[in-house]
Amino acid sequence: MAFQIPRGTQDVLPGDTEKWQYVECVARSLCSRYGYREIRTPIFEHTELFLRGVGDTTDIVQKEMYTFEDKGGRALTLRPEGTAPVVRAFVEHKLYGSPNQPLKLYYSGPMFRYERPEAGRFRQFVQFGVEALGSSDPAIDAEVMALAMHIYEALGLQRVRLVINSLGDLDSRRAHREALVRHFSSRIHELCSDCQMRLRTNPLRILDCKKDRDHELMATAPSILDYLNDESRAYFEKVKQYLTALGIPFVIDARLVRGLDYYNHTTFEIMSEAEGFGAAATLCGGGRYNGLVQEIGGPETPGIGFALSIERLLAALDAEGVELPVDKGLDCYVVAVGERAKDEAVRLVYALRRAGLRVDQDYLDRKLKAQLKAADRLGASFVAIIGDEELERQEAAVKHMASGEQMNVPLGELTRFLLERIGKEE
Ligand code: HAM
């Protein structure tokens, strides 16, 4: 019986893994430039963490979690997102006590959501995210958005759009919630059964409904921006002012409420506007969550962060036709003809690798011509051929594949020769 990969998951094969590594490497190095340090948390957590953290009226918690009982009878969940786990670790390790405040963290790893798979929507996907804990300075909101935009820019994406909103503080949200209830109550039966329930449990979630997105009531729903109190409005103004000062273009969308419950004040998404990119246009989402640390049992600590999916980032790069500078080729392929030459090649290949070069050789006992073809397929910059004659003279016949240039190089000098030509330091 042939097995198939589970729905909504994917294998990343050589040829693509290099792109993943490249993208992750750029994101990591930018994080470090902005002062963010890596945190690694487990793939699964106690289910309760997400009920509390993400919110038990969200789609993620109600419909999308991979929850199971382990052999000890504990309710565990494959993490659907990274913020609640990072906050759990922040509280558990009392990182709020660290002198480094705000604590700026980043993470990268698989997340799991039982969603309907489609282009750009997976059941297992990789998020790269950051969380800055301990500051409610609007400048850090701008920093977090700048970092996300910087990652896209550094990778060569041009058609991205930053969309921002503010959900205000608790007071503003309460006023808005009441307005939403008033707005939807009389005609709630026109909306889906989920929305009918949301009216009671969490009216803001109605604005996030995928089914009723186009209903007239949605377009006319009261805007949160009209319910921000003075303090919340001033905060949002300052965030916008900083973004403008950084030269980062943005648009405001009062209907951007996000699918998780922990947000207040700033929320944002980054969309791809590349042609043909399709439904999963949201590349990145994030926002401020000033009550979450307390909700998870820590001291009152503000926080803000974002997460982007690598799958969608790569799809956006494809849609924009960006070629990543991933170097897939070998520095040198050592071709051996004959048994003695083979013995020498084994030794030589190891020595070249130890010197820092990317080198390979034949392991299928192939003829000269087939070995040369293999070298070509592997994108070797140089081929070093050793046969009986070369061995006799303790030389290799070296060919530069791009130019066709050929020369004999003493075996003892091959390492230095290649290092110099490839431009590497020994
Ligand atoms: P989120 O909006 O649920 O936010 O997810 C963030 C990003 O993950 C989305 O913008 C999207 O690119 C990607 N994503 C979500 N679901 C899928 C999926 N099924 N397949 C592929 N990609 C997906 C969060 O997760 C928050 N924890 C972000 C955050 C961090 N807020 C503050 N800090």
C-alpha cells in the first residue's frame, strides 16, 4: 500500500528547502539586527493555554485545534499559533524579572490548524514571528511593523501593503461592543448561526466572519475608530506618526479585527498585492495584546508581535517572480577514472571538504562521461579529473565549467587553487 501525506500538509524537497533556509536566514538576521532573540517552545501545550490565550469564542479554538488526550489523560493541543506559548514561557520563567526590558523574542516553527486546505492555507504551516513584551511605547508598535516590512523588502517583495487598525483599550472596545450589539440585534437572523451565537459571546467576531463577509450589515457596522476614547486615539495617532516618520506606507482599515481575542490597540496585516496571488493574500498578521500576560497568570505586561507564514511568503515571491539568490551548485566535482584514481579521489574529496569547499564525487562506478554529466547536473563550478596519467604526475586535470578553461594543477596545490578561484578564505 502506498501512503500519502495527510491533507493540508506538504513535503519540502531539496530544491525548495534551500529557499526555506534562505528566507529563514534573512528573517533571523534581521531580527538580530533589531535586537530580537530566539525562543523555542514545544509543539504542543496544555489545551487550556489556548482556550485562555487565543479565546474560547474564536474559530481557531472552536473549530481548528488539533487536540488530543495523552496516555496520562492530559488534554494537549498542537499549537495553532505562537503568541500564547511565548507568553506562557515568559510567565513560567519569570522573564518579566529580567533586566532586559522590553524582552524582544522571535520564533520559527510549525503551527497546526484544522482548516479547509486551499492555496496558501495549510493544516501544518510554518510561522516566523516576533513578540516584544514589556513596553507600551507606540514606537515599538512601529518597530514591529517595520521589522515585518523589512523582511519582505530584504527578500525582494515589492507588492506588499501594510494595513493597520486600532481596537483601542478595554473601554473603547466595550463601547464599540455595545454599538455592534445594537447594530446587529434586529437583523441577526439574516446572518449565519455562528454569527447569531457570536452576538451573545463576542460580537466583534461577527466582523471576522468568512460566510457573512459580504452582507450589507457588515459594510454598515459601526467602526471601532469612532469609539476610541481619547487615550486610545492618541496612541493610534502616535503609531501612525512613527510609521510615517519611518517612511513606511500604510492604509487604515477599520474592519481589521483579526481572528484572535487577545488584541487591543494596534492591529495590522500585511497583504500581497501580486497579481494572481489569490485568496490567501494575508502574508502576516499581528498586533498589541496588553492583557494577555495577565490572562496567562503573569503580572500586567504589555506586548506586541506578529507572525508571518513562510509558505505564503514563498508563494508571494513566486507570484512576483523573485528569484532568491540560493546557490545550489558544488564548488568542485572530483572525477576519478580507474581504481587507483578512485582511492585518491576519496582522500582528496575529504581534504577539500575539510578546507571548506563544497565537493562531491561519483559513488555509482560511472564512466568518465557519465561522471561529467553528474558534475554538470550538480552545478559544479570546477571538475577535477584524475586518471592513471594524472596520478602518475600527481596532478589533476581541472576544468572551469563556465568558461571551459582547462589546466593541470598539482594535487598538493588543488585545495589552495580552488579556494583562491572560488574566492573563499582558508
Ligand atoms: P494569525 O493571523 O492567526 O496570527 O496568523 C499569522 C499569519 O500566519 C497569517 O497572516 C498567515 O500568513 C499565516 N497563517 C495563518 N493560518 C495559516 C494557514 N492555515 N496556512 C498558512 N498560513 C497561515 C497569529 O497567529 C498571531 N499569533 C500573530 C501575532 C503574534 N500576534 C501578535 N503576535
